[in-house]
Amino acid sequence: MRLEVDPLQILPRVLTRYSSVVVDRAEGIYVWDIEGQRWMDFTSGIAVVNTGHCHPRVVAAIREQAGKIIHAQANILIHEPMLRLSQLITATMPPTLNQVFFTNSGAEAVEGAVKLAKAATGRPAIIAFRGAFHGRTHLAMALTTSRVKVRGHYEPLVPSIYYAPYPYPFRNPYNVPAEDVDLVCIAELERLFQTMVMPDDVAAIIVEPMLGEGGYVLPPKRFLQNLRAICDRYGILLIVDEIQTGVGRTGKMWAFEHFEIVPDIVTVAKGIASGLPLAAVVANKELMDRWEPGAHGGTYGGNAVACAAGVATFEVMREEKLPENAARIGGYLMAQLRELQQEFPVIGEVRGLGLMIGVELIKPDRAPNPEAVKRVVKRAQELRTLLITAGEHDQVIRVIPPLVITQEQADAFLDVFSEALKAAE
């Protein structure tokens, strides 16, 4: 069938188009367009459909719950899917993270986490990191510095937010070895306490355990461990933003597990319900109790159908061992991509955890090469494979397939990517 309307005319241009694909259906790692052509989806809807498109158990849960009750407002009714999903989420986290507040989106979860931190501590200030992305609502974009167009022309932004550098070993602006760049970043964070904000005015430090929109940058383990120590020293709450890294994406259920730390607050979204709008703030009951009734809320948070999808999602993650598959296939893909790096010097670095992989393209002088990225993404689309980008300059290609990917499908992608890289030159 053909649409009688031009989607590019009816959809606002603020929706940046990675592709012009008009999709009809999807299954696993594939989508089919309205012409019947099959595409490999290595975007997962920006790390959302971790269980694959239209996983049968998720579809069945949605259908069953939609026939029972769709909207059961959380202030008025308690429903079983919300209770069950809360149990499943907290069961995957350390014992101190034992209560869940549901929202609709990652940005809302970030807003909720920051509000909780301020209410619990009575402190006004927040520290975020340069290169971070935390959302596009007014507070969330004030925390975001992954690129200026997210926050440009929206001044004045929320005040009392301070920014520290995030360790980016491949692009190390400091006169130290790359493996020590995190120590400089920690020193710069401590310098904020000497020059800009007193530590006892800081409610929380919010951090992505691996930069998402900022370029899929992976910090050393001791960076997050040092953040935890700083927070403990000054009574600051540590908020870990797991919106893109969570729900098995990095080869563990939560990326903070790789760093052997326990956050005070975790924000969760994207993969939590396999594509239905759902997100959450997870924290300790004692901390949550600092929120007075009515101090925060939302009409649709914890929607019954979305929570049912979330229950099915977490059961599939556990029973099909999808985090383990992400670790196995992700390790294989990174090894193969690093072999391609020997053949294609336009690849500056391959980095990541599990199936959250960034491929940074460079010019001969190591400068970012967004032009080459555009050519690779375009050529991949010609081969019916969907890719998206990241980084301040869009110099990084994200490799984020659904976690149900098989070895055979990974090899098919590598064939496409190898061909697409020829366009970079």
C-alpha cells in the first residue's frame, strides 16, 4: 500500500529524520516497510526494544491487560502489574534500592530524581557532567550538555546546576596519560567546591555510567567509584542515569554493576517496557518517604498496560538470559569491529559495553569526522540497515541492536557495515 500523504510534509521538521522509512511491522531485529522490504534495525528505537520488536510474550501481556483495565491512576487505584513490576525491578538491584516511582519518560524520571534529591536533602544545587544527556524537558535539558541545540534558545534555564568534565580517554585534553584522565576530572569536580559551590549546598551529582548521546564514552571504573566516595564524604546523593544503559543493554542488568558501586537514586526508562512509554525513579524507602504525599505525581505514570509490558519484559530478560547474550554478542561485535579498524583507518576507536557500542570515525589528524559518519549511515540504509549517531559532532555511530540478536545476524550486520565503511573514504 502507499500512503496518500507525504510524511515529510505532515510531520514537523523538529523531528530530525534519520531515515524516511515508513514502517509497517516489525519482529525481532527486523522491521518491514510498507513496500514489504526488510530492514535490519541496529537502533532498537534508541535502545528501547531490548527484547526485540514485538516479542510474543510482551504482545500477549499488552493484549491481556488492555482487556482488563487500561488506565488505573496511581493515586486512586493500585493495580497488580505495577506491584509486580516494582518487585521485578527491585529484585535486580541492591537491597537498598527498594522502592519505585513510575513516570512516562526518561526526562520525567530525571526531573523526579532531582526533585527527590532536593526534597530529601534540603539543598538547592546539582552537579552534572559535560557531554551528558538527561532529557529535553526544562530541568532535564539544563542538566544536558551533549550538544548546544538541545538547550539553545531556551534561556533562562534552571539555575544552581554546575558542570564537571567527564573522562573521555580517546579525546584527552589534559597533559596526562589517557588512563589518568579520570583523575583530572575528579580533581576538577573537587575544584568546583573551592570556586563555585559549597558541597553542603549540593543535593546530588547526576551521572551516566557511560555517556549516551555524548558519544558512547566509557569511563574508567575508578571514576564512578571516586564519585561514590565524594558523595559519601559530603552527604551528597548519587543519581545514576540508566535510561540508555539499563535493562541488560551493557551485558549486565544495570551498567553501574560494572563499576561495583551502589547509587542512591537510579533513573530507568527506554528498555523497561519494550517500547511502551514507561520510566521509573528507584531509591530507598527511607529516601522516598522524604517526599510528602502530593509533592510529586503524574496522571499516567505507571499505566497498567505499560506496566504489564514491563512485567513481560523483565521476565523475558531473565528467562531468555538477554543480558548474557548482550555480553556475548557484544564482545564478538567489538572484536570484529576492531579488526575492521585495521582495514579502515577512518575508525578511530571502538568502545562500549555489551550491545552498547560506539564506533568513532576520525580524519587523518584524529579530528572528528561527521561527514564520513553521514556517508556510512547513508550507505547502510541503501543496504537496508538502520543506524544512528551520537557525539558532540555526530562523529560516532551507535551499534545498538535488540538484545535477542543471534551470531548469524551479527555476522550479517558486519558484512553490511564493512561495505558501508567503504563509503567513508
